[in-house]
Amino acid sequence: MCPWTAGFVSVEETMNVGVEIARQLEMAATGAPWHGEPLSEVLDGIDLAVATARPIAGAHTIWELVLHLISIQRLVLARCSGERAPFVEEESWSASGPASPDEWCDACACLLDGEEKTAAAARAFTEESLDAPVAKDSDRGVDLLLGHLQHGLYHTGQIALLRKAAEA
């Protein structure tokens, strides 16, 4: 240790990583992340027409992205419970649109509720279990949770851009 840092405690020595990941998941979903609006604000006020619009040819709709996020969220929660839930690309995307504004609202609520559950799952990990595979032949807990966070942020940005394009 360098003499000028003697006495300092590193972040790693004081931080519970599962709790910090949970905090980051919550900030990304409903808090005040430094990168911009949280998912809840990006989705707030989107109506059915905007959710199903395809303002960029060949791109997914907001509806499709929300259903994809829910699908991956369920996969992550299953793996956090120790299930060896396989990822199947074609099952994680839906081409159909919502049947009603209520179905759209329900999907948004389901997504945000699932983020709360994912944050709770992150808090339940111990330091040791974060470094171990969550299921046989699976990712380590820390990689699964951080990957989920990164994936959600990526698609939140896409939703924000699609919303701007559809509302323009």
C-alpha cells in the first residue's frame, strides 16, 4: 500500500456488492441515474400508438422492447432462483402488438415490478454466492445481475430514442 493511502479503506472492503447492484437496478428503473431518465420516466405517458409505432424501419417497436425486457427479466429471476433457464432468442421477442391500452399499461407495470423483484434478488446474494454460478453450467451471480443491468440500460436508451422519433 502506498504510504499516502495508509488508513484508507477500499470500496471493496466496505461495500456489499449485492446491495450495490440492487441500488443500481433501482436507480436505473425508478431513481435518478446519472446517465439520464430512469426506465419509469422514459415509459411514462407513452400511449398505445407510440408504443406500437415503428418510426425507424427495421427497428423494434417500444412494445417489442418492453416484452423483450420482461422476457429477459423472467430468465434472470429464474436463474437467480437456481433454475438453469435457457435463453432462446426467438422466445424473447414478440411480433404482436398489445390488444388494448390496458394491456400496454399492464406490460409497463409488469416490467417495473419485475425490476423491484430483481433488485430484491440481488440483495439476497451473499458475497460468496455472487462469485459462484447461479445454476449448473451458468453465469456467476455478479455477471448475471450486472449483465441484466447493462441490458436494461441499453434498451432504455433505445426506447427513449424511439419515443422521440415516434412523437416527432
